[in-house]
Amino acid sequence: MSKNRGKLKKLILYGKSFLPFFLSHHPECEKFKNHVIKCGNQGLCIGCFIGYPTAFLAFMIFRILNISNIISSNSIIIISLIFLTTFFLSPLNLIKGKRLKILQKFIIGIGAALLFYWIMELPNSRKTNLLIGFIILNFLLTSLNLYHVYGFLKTCYKCESPFDWGNCTGFCAIRERMEKYNLKNILINLERFSYRLKEKRDHKLSKIALTT
């Protein structure tokens, strides 16, 4: 029992160590500074802490105001789709500054709220509309999160020491917490992987340079 308790305690301490990353979803790195807003000493992911609360609050406001009595159903879905398509400004590299990113997530949140409101107003049973909303919004969330992961990994890959999170300054706070709790630096295991990846990338770049 005590052995299991010790494992559980260690797991909790690892969770506390990674808490900064769980909230920011990005390393404390210069390359990710436009993806994070500061709240005291803690970084918060702009996408999660702006987009999701905006969507929830906007939907509640739309329900209270019953905006379908103010705006037609067709207008609601058109505005929703226009707002949601601002997401594509990111892959096109048209959204770079932090303020623009915050505005974009705010707009996407409102777009998602309008979409869900429109779905809930469809002439179906509440259960059917909830199912439709669940499927569509899960598709949107999955797409957004996959793009987020892709962008995160792409940025790390381009780094001078790709994925070397055991030594990277972006994970310094996490390593300090692990040391504080007398935990093993599990991120150091990525050091060899980082070296091989950098070696492979440099070799590929040198081949391209020779052929041009």
C-alpha cells in the first residue's frame, strides 16, 4: 500500500511540476511569446483562455437575448462561418502579433457560439440538435487542436536544438520544479533524440545545398 502511495505522490508531484505547461501549452520560449498571455508569473494559452471562455459567455448571452428574434437564422449562420474562417489566417501566416492573435481567438469564440446557437434553434428535437452540435463542435475542436500541435512541433523542429526539452530554456521552470521535488528530469531522455534529429536535418540541408 505504501509503495502505491509513493508512486501516486510522485505522479502528483510530476503533475505539479508540469503545471506551467498545462496552463500555457507552450514552452517559455521567445519563439512562442505571441501565443501566451501573462497572468502574474504564469503564462496562459491565448487560444484556450480567450477562445473557450469567449465562446461559452457569448453563447449564454445569445440565449438570454434570444438573438434569433433580432437576427435572421440565415444571418446567424453566415456571420458564424465568416468569424470561424478567420482561423485560416494563422496557417497563411497573416496573424503574427499577440494582439491580433487575441482578437482572432475572440472572433473565433463568438463564431463558435453563433454556430452552436444556430444549431440549437434548428427545427429538430433538443436531443437531435445537441447531438448535431456535439459532432460539429468536436470536429472543430479536433481540427483546431491538431493544428495547434502541428504548429508547436513545427516550431520546435526548426529550433537550434529540436525537442531537447531536457536542456531547453523554455522548460526551465518545469525542470526547476522537478529538482525542487527531488524528481528525475524525465525530459533529459529527449536529448539523444534531439541530437539524432538535428544530425539528420543538417545532413538533409547539406544535400539540398549541394544540389543547388
